[in-house]
Amino acid sequence: MWVPAVMFALLVTGTLVIITNYLGLLPGEQQNRYLLLGLVEITAGFIFATIYR
């Protein structure tokens, strides 16, 4: 039961990191490392989606 929770948490936080990066709400203005962090979290969410049956 923990796999779907982690999957959705990673997908949502990754999306929020990317959105807040483009809005300039994260410290240090817009940076590529925030975009990379968001994409890594979304990718990890998809990986967890393949684990779930």
C-alpha cells in the first residue's frame, strides 16, 4: 500500500517544484537544478508506477 502513496507524492512534488521554479518562487530565482530535481522526482514516480501491481 505504500507504493501508490510514494508514487503520487513524487509525481506531485516534482510537478510543484517545476511550477514554482518557473514562477520564480524558489530561492535563487530560476535555476536548472530545480528543473532537474523536478524531472528526477517525476521519473522516480513513473518508476514506482511500474512496480505497483
